[in-house]
Amino acid sequence: MNIQMCDLKGQYLKIKEEINTAIQDVIDSTAFIKGKEVDQFQDELASYLGVKHVIGCANGTDALQIALMALDLKPGDEVITPDFTFIATVEVVALLGMTPILVDVDPSNFTIDIQKLEEAITPKTKAIIPVHLFGQCANMDEIMRVAKKHNLYVIEDTAQALGADYYHADGRTSKAGTIGTIGTTSFFPSKNLGCYGDGGALFTNDDALAAEIRSIANHGMKVRYHHDRIGVNSRLDTIQAAILRVKLKYLDSYNEARIEAANAYDCLFNSCPSVVTPARVKWGNHIFHQYTLKLVNADRDKLQKKLAEQGIPTMVYYPIPLHKQKAFEPYRESNLGRSFKVSDMLASSVLSLPMHTELTDEIVKFIANSVIQSIKD
């Protein structure tokens, strides 16, 4: 079997004609920057998400940076993020001269621990960046409660959960990324909605904030050559927008295929005590950007090696928590006395298996049985 962590080619071949036509149309138009497909995609994604404004940008990291700039946060302001996530979430905070404050995560669903979040708030705290990790939402009702209580902004990092549903306690349903002050996402090729290069976007229901985001992403301009503030150059190019327009039509079916594969994995691992399958939270669905196991009394390195020998790729997201990264050393004093025992535990025990839209029952069964047998051996 040719098993891949993410089968982008197999996915492409099913929509090849639509994708090729969309790309060719852009080439024929020669409108490579700010072509009509960019506005069309932004409108279509806004309609899908049920949000007033979607603003495309160059990548997911830029989206986070632009969000912080649009909120006019200042150097020294504290921004709270989970410790167990990709560094981009913290990187942009530090890059803008703010102070990243890390908190531990929930041991079952890996999203930010609400109690630890509230304990970390100080008079300098200005914003929270919850991460919807591996395809599942953080507890946004509780996060918004805390934010309202302390008058804080909320920037949702939705790079791994675009299309996921959030179930509010009052019965409403929202799409991930549309609940906080600003939502951000990445269209990196392996994401649930991925383009064929780099891309990102921001979401908001605030008209004034949307105008500020557009300005910042375009060199601080609202009127051509009138620079009202210092901005950046961060655009979603037309070819990528055209590709995303095609793929957006299939996003729900892509997510359903991932869920189906995850459920099949779950059943196969049901009788293996060394494997803890991904938890499902009550406040939302899981769309499985990653299918991440926790291993109990099993040698992860040995298991990875055995699986590789059988042609099964695996990944560890994330092997080093942010609080232990060298880049975080300047901020250790601001985070003294805080426990990260869950992040440390996860870093040493998690393992992500192949997860994508092209997984077959045969492949899932082969992978799961190989994991179980390799642990026994």
C-alpha cells in the first residue's frame, strides 16, 4: 500500500478538471493579484461560515499577526495562549513586542484549560488566543465568559478546524472561528480546506474592525497611496483563491470523510488498552485535521520505527511544548510558577496517524492492526 499522512494527489485527481479550469481561467485573465476570484471566495466563505466579513491574506501566521495589529495592542500587553500548539500562535505575540503567557491544556481534548486560563489573567492581559486543535473547538462559551468578565479580546486560531461546528449551551450553533472578536485560519495545503501554496484569512462581524484588517493587510491603505498606519503586505493571490473556491464546495464532504475514517480507527482500537483514541467534546463536532492517539505504557519511538518499516508514516504534534522551546527563553520569567504537566505528558505520549479524505477502510484497518500488533511485539 502507498500510505501517506495526507494524500493531496488523490484528492486533486477527483476534482482535477475543475481545478485545472479554475487555474487556467486566472492565467487567461492575467489578474494574478486581487483578481475577481479573491472577492468571490471571500464572499462564499463568509456565507458558509455565517460571518459578515472574510479577509484573505498570505498565510495563517500573517492572519494572527494582522489580528493583533488590528486590535491595537501595545508592547508589553499580555496575550494568553495554550502551551500545546504550533509556535505561530505565540510567535506573532512576541514579534509585536507583546508578552506571551502560556497556560496548560485539557488532558482529554488538548485545548486550553479554562481554569488555568482564568488563573493566568493579570491587569496586563489584553487578549486570549484559543486554538481549535486537531479539528476540535476549544470551549468557547467558557472562554467568552472569561473574556467578557475581564474585558478581553478573543482571537480564534481556527487553522486546524475550519468547518467545525460549535454547539452553544443556549442551543445555537456557530462555525469555528466566528465566535470571538476575530477568527483566523490557514489554507496550508494539508489543512481541511487547503490551497496549493500558502494562504490564510481572517473573519469578523465587526464592520470597523474588518476595514482596519483590510487596511493593515494592504500596507495600511484604505485609499490608494494614502497610508493611515503602518501595515504589511499580505495577500491571498488569485490562483489560490480560485483553487479554494472549488475546494470549498467539497469541504463538508471532506470533513465527513475524515470523521468516517476516525470512527473506523476508534472501533479498531477499542480493545487495545495501550491506545487512547481522540476524545469528542460535548460542545462541538470533531473534523479531524489530525487523528492523534495517546499511548499508555508503550514505547512511542519504537512504535514509530516499526510502523515506518511497514510503510506507515506517523507524526508527533508536538514533541516539544512551547514553554521548553529556546525561542521562549526571554518570556520564562513572565511564566514562572505555572505548571505545564499536561503539555509535557502529551509531548511524550501523542502520536498522529495518517488522516485525510482518501483513506479507505482497507488502509485504516491495515494501519490500526499494524499499530496494535507493533505494540504487542
